Amino acid sequence: MLGGANVNYRTEVLNNAPVLCVHSHLGYMDMVALLLEFGASVDAPSESGLTPLGYAAAGGHMAIVTALCRRRAKVCVMNNDLREQISSADHRKSTGADFSCHVFD
């Protein structure tokens, strides 16, 4: 990234998701933090309409959900199925984690 890599690069996985979506989905907190530090768009969606917050919530990665919320990620974003991402993730959760997102100062 110091050499000029595009922090909003669209990958060939997860419906051409930006790299932040991929690392949010996989639960790689260190990479998410680094991408955010270098200016990655916190709300850039994949072609299916899921944002990094939606991918992190669906994967049960609460530390990433918290980090994205601290960066003011939009909570009430609709995916291409016109469902709220957090609500959809909440219905699919298997970890028992609470997917509510609070506004951080």
C-alpha cells in the first residue's frame, strides 16, 4: 500500500467484492485495520450489494463489525435482495453473537 496499491481494488471473489469486503468476510482484523488506515471505502459493496459490514456480521466477526461502525459504516444498507444486511446476517447467525450496531463517538 505504501507503493501505491489500490485499497479499493475489486477482487474476483465474493461477486467482485472490494478487498475490504473479502478480509471482513474472512475475519482478518489486522488487514481490515490496515485497509481502513490507508483509506479504504468503508461502504463499498460487492456486486451483490453486500458491504464490508454485511460480510463481517454474516461471518460473526464482531471485532470487525465494531471497527467498521467506528468508521461510520452505514448500518441500514440494503443488499440486492432488498434486505437490510445486518438483519439478514442476524437471521443466519450461528454463533449466538449480538449483531446490533451502536453509534460510536
